Amino acid sequence: MAGKQVTAKLIEEYLDRRGWKEHKTSPVPQGPGEAVLAKWRSTSGEGFALIIVPAVEVNSLIFLVGEVVSAKPDSTPADRLSGLLLTIGRLNHVLVLGSWGFNPGDGSLGFRVSVPIDDGEISFENFDHCVRAVIVAIEADAGNLRAIAAGTKSAIEVLKAEGATIG
């Protein structure tokens, strides 16, 4: 199925089509164009913000949940930070689409999917696939990552529960 030219307006149309009515368009900070901020509630009732950036100047559409977990390096114990990094390393190893990332500058841990739009277009089906990939990753992993950051679970516990071979 052919896609449509990627713009903030198209993103809003696609979000409406998915049934997401809570969204708004704003200028991209430190960049050209506009981004769309959409909000949703996880199955546990927690609210998340998804930023969708049509970065047409680099032929990409970026889906970003900026801060799922906060683990500031100056106030989070080193074992928890290393546990988080070990866990996101394992998660990224098995992910097909998207990746977890950690910003040591502010301690934010978020999730991102970037897809090429070399022809400047994306179909609703591909857009929806990317949104679902973000939601599935957040739903599956945010709780465990928060527990590691808080010290209520260790990375080894989380990884073993996920079936990972450690050591």
C-alpha cells in the first residue's frame, strides 16, 4: 500500500485513526519542522508521552518516549546504573525494532524507534506498526527498569526472569 507524505498533519491524522485523540503539534526544539506529542495510558494506568518527529531532512521518522526511567548518575548507586545498562544491553540485543537508550547527562532512560522514509512517505500500516512496537516495549520493560533503578530488583533477577543466560 502506498504511503502518504510525512508531515505533522499526517501524523495527527494517523493518531486519530488509531483512536488517540490526545495529541498536539509543536515546533521541534533545536531543529526544523514540527513534532507531534501524543499521550497514552499503559495497561497499568500509567501515562506516557510519545514524541513523533518527521525528520524529513534526514529521511527518518522518529518515535521517542524520552524518559521512562530516571537514574541520575550523581544520585543513583553505581550497581543500579550498571544493572540498568546491562539490562538495556540485553533488551536491545533481542529487540527487532527500536532500542532503549540512557543519557548519562540527565539520567533519563527512554525508548526510540527510527524508521527510514527515503521516499518521504509512510503508510498507516507501517506507522501503526512502529507505534505498537513502542507500546509493547514500554509495557514489557518499563516496570522492571524502574525496579532496578529503585533497587527493588536486581538486573540479574530481571534478566533471569526473562530467560536470559547470565555468565
